[in-house]
Amino acid sequence: MHFPPSPPDQPWRRLLRIAPGSSLIAAAAVAAPASANTDITVEGLYHTAGTGCHGSDNAEGCLTWRVRIPSAIAPKGSTNVTIEADSVPDQWTWSCPSRRGNEVAGTNSFYIDKGEGEPPALMADSGLSSVSELYNPLLDDSIGSVKAVSCTPEHLKLTYAVNFYTYWDKTSYFDLDLGTTVVAPGVDTRSYRFTPTIEVSTRNAILRPAVTAHKPAASAAHATVSTNEVTVEGAAKDTARFTMTARNDSTTALSDFTISAGRTEGQGPGEPP
């Protein structure tokens, strides 16, 4: 199993989630997919890790709303996707890092999912400001960009352009992870809702999904596992070593769990077969 790394100071950038092989450790994010009859989907992610996610009055980065845009919406073409939504004042508000309101906390990421038991490959990612842009990692052409964004704690409107002219693959997709600040999350279970309006410029239909994300109680057993690569002097170029840290994010002591490590050998990226 592969877990993509996440900067510790930006919890909305895919916090590492928990350890296989343990019935006592729950996932660190709870997802609630929506728009099942459309090819654009929305889900809510609640990260139980992080200071304040359970106890403080406001908790930035605990709750993320993810909009997934697959290549099927514009095969070998381009389109604009506009997402507009109010926050829910008694539950959560939008996190807007820029005073000018031209940025929402979070990331836009481009993946290719080849299946066959392998995790989706992250090809490129960046922030969600009015100057954010992703490039084809092979041809250096623009494949995704934020065309416009207006962010206040109460309301977000974001237009994202996707371009599959030069880099189209039927298994590729964009993830827009939109960051929020949770209002008084407390220590008990709680549910959060998200009701965006999503418009695709090349289609007539407007999507209005309703999504719910659930926060577990602080006492529910859950932990975060993080990994860091360690440089080994004199080691062969195709070897790597990592350290792993498990942090108990619940108020309940964890016991009788294991963390297993695997070793993989094979062709490296860019190497000939």
C-alpha cells in the first residue's frame, strides 16, 4: 500500500491515513461520495489528526471537500468547471489565505490510475490561487489551471480549466481539495454538509450534489502514520530507507495493533524495461 506524503503544516494536503492490519485503528478521514449518476463526483474528508480537530473552537484543515474531475468530461478537449458554494456558518467556513480573496486553501492535483493493483500516480499538484497552473510532466504544456477564484469565509466561487488536448488518458483525473475551517468541532461525533453548484462550460446540465462528512468522536481509536525517507550514504542508487511514525490522535489508548512494512524491487520510473 502506498501513502502519498503530506506537509505537516498543511493538513488539507492529504494527511497520511492509517495503518493496515489493525481493527482498533480507524481511518483518519471519512469520505462520503456523491453525484453517483454523474462523472464528476464530490466527497467530504474529515481528518482526525491535527491540533484542534477535536477540541478547539476553530480547526483549520480538518474538513476538506474534494471535487474529482475525470478526463471523460473532455476527452482530447478542454472545458471549464465552475464550483460555487456557501459555507455553513454553524458548522464550517471557507479557509481563504489571501486577503484579496483570490485563493482558497487546498490543492489541485492530477493523477493517472492504471489500476492493476497499483495506487493512482500523482503527476503534478499545486495550490488553489488565481495563478495556480499544472503542466504536462512530459511536454511541459498546461493541463489544468485556476481561471478565477473568489473566496470569503461565507462563499466560494472557483473556475477550473482542464485541457486534455495533448495529454489525455481515460484513467486520468483532477482532484480539487477545497480547505475549510471547522467551527467548534468538540469531542463528540458530528456531521457536516456541503451543497455546491457545479457547472461544466461544455454541457447544459448543472450539478447540485448534497454531500455529508462525518467526524468521529475523540474517544474513537484512530491514529496517523507518517513516513520520511532517510538518506543512506554509500547506498546503491536504487535503494531507499524510510522511518515510520505512528501518532495516537484519539483520547483512547491503542493496543494490540501492528504496522507492517513491505519491500518492492523492480523497474524504476523512466528506466527502460
